[in-house]
Amino acid sequence: MNNNNLENQVNACLKSNEYEQIWCLLSADKEDRYQDWSKERKTMFWLSFLERKSYSEERKHGILGNSKSLDEALKTFDSLKKLLQRLEWWPEFDPGILRNFCFSHSVSRKELLWIMDAYTLDSQYALDRYNGKCQARDLFFRSENEISKMCQRHSHYLDMRNGQAQAICFITCCNNEYEYQEMLSWIERLWIPEGISVETIKINAATSMCSGYNEAMRACNAKYKVYLHQDIRILNPFFIFDIIDTFQRNPGSGMIGMMGSETIPDSGIMWQSKRYGAVVHSEFNADSIAETIHECSLYDSGDFSAVLVDGFLIATCIDIPWREDLFKGWDFYDASQSQEYIKKGYSIIVPPQEVAWCLHDFGQINWSEYDNSRQIFVNEYSKIK
């Protein structure tokens, strides 16, 4: 059954209060087909599971049972997840906003605890902060002295270019406005160095990642460009300072990534090589349970010189065209661009991150063209390994 037919049946059951039938619909084929379900389909299942648990244990309906449609329930679930991520990572976030949201949307305690456990790194801290039992913590805290030195360095960079202003542009290929607006909300809280302006470019309906990024690159004169997915949340409020610092202390660099590998495996897949860097990612694990983990591998000497970087976020200070002539989809554009920079003589840096600078809230991955793109990459770049 496709998602549209399923959604229509669930909506009919919601209107007639047939909640057990919703469970039967959404749990059908779970044992045989669960691994193949889309992220949205898995979320539907867990909404139904939590509704069933909430009613059996608390005798009250939760998100699904208090929604007029499945679409409304999915949006409530996603909004709750995003508020919990802010609760964990934004010291300035008011927990009362989340409490009011849970009350107004009839989120059960069972649902809150499950979603909190799935979509925060430290669910106990998130729960304590939600309940007002602890002070907000700041994992990116910098002392006044550290901030003063940071600002002095950037004043020096400004003097070096005779006060000439520069820009940093955040570039995204977008097919989900809701995700894009959430991404922007995390950019809007970043500290901005003196002499730097911030721009954003959104490419709608791109035919491929490379074509979309080329379109934005040609339309933008910013010195620094940050190419990032719409489901990225920049956690580090000093991100712009740190990106510019990284370029300045590595004068031969042209690209920065958050995760990178030291070699190109014969397969071309960077994850099959030793990699360094950090990222927090939320996704469904091998057992199809949503979880949030912090992947971090520090390089002994600080900055790591990579040969491939992950494309969830790439920053550049030099423009080199993306190979849209070769990569016409959504895979291996990042590996290709890494090699294009190296071919031009630029190094690629992964800065040290004891706490990851980004959270990747994984969307649904389409693997249909992955192997074809992989083979194109291997054929094009294996000769320069």
C-alpha cells in the first residue's frame, strides 16, 4: 500500500475514532517490510505505537489521537523534535515554549520521553531542563578572554585587507521549505565577525546537487561559501569565526569539511576509509529505531588534511565549478568536488571539533542512482589517487 492510500485510510479511522484499526494499518507488513519503509512511513508507525502505549498506560490520547489528520500528527511530531533539539543546544531557549507546545498539542508523557530519548544526545539533561531542574548548559562556551582574542584576530584579518568588507554565503538546494526555514533559524543565531556580512541562497527545483550549487556559485560574489543540506543545524555559534580562522591558519586550503577521510578506497566510498572530524546525526539505526549519536574522531595534530569530505556541509574560499557534466544526481558530488580542489593544488581541511559543529537530521536517502554515481567517480578519479 502506498503512503497516499495509507494516509487516506488512517484519516478515515481518525474521523471515526477507530484507533485500534489505525494500529493495524500502520503496523501491517512490519516484520517483512520495515527496513524498506521510508522515514515518513516509519514515523507513522511510531506515532501509532506511541498512541497505543499512551492510551493503554495513561488512558489518554496522544499526538495521533488528538490530530484531525495523519499529516497534522506528522507535523506535530516533527515540530516537537525540532523544539527538543533547540532545548538541548540553545542555552537561550525558553523551556516554557516547549512545555506550552506539549500542553496545547496533547503530547503524552510517554511520547515526550520516547521522542526525547530518540532525538537528543543527553535525554536526562533535556528532561531536567524541560522540568526546570537544571540550568542551561553551553557546550560551546568561551570565556570573555577567549572571545576577546577571537575578535582581535578577526580585526587583524580586517586590517590585512585594508578594511574591505567580505561576505559569507550559505547555499542550499531545497525541496522542503519547512526544513529550510529551520536550518535558517540556526544560522540566524551565529556570531558575525566585524567586516563580514551574511547572505543566503536557496535553490529550488535543482536537477542535481552540482547544477544547483553551480547556479548559486555563479550568482554569488561572497568570498566564503558554505554549501549545506537543508537538514543541517549549525550547533557552533562561533561557526563563522572558526571557519575563517581555519582558512587563515591554512593558507593553501580552499575547502573545509566537517568529516573527511585520509584515503580514497578502491570502492570510492569515503566511509570505508579512516576518517576524522565530527557530526551529530539523528537517523533510524540498523534496528530501525530513531537515535541521535555524536560521531567524533580527533586528529592528533589538530587540523586534518583530507582527500574526501562529506557533503552535508562544505565551506570554500575559492570557487571551482562543480562537475555537473558528470554527476547528475545527489551522490558523490562531494567526493568529486574534493578531488577537483586537490587537482587544482588546494588542500582540504577538517578542523578539530571536540563537540561537533553540526547536527545532521537525516532525511530519506534515495539509493537508486548511488552505485552508478560511485562508478562514475571511480572511473574519473581513480587515476589520481
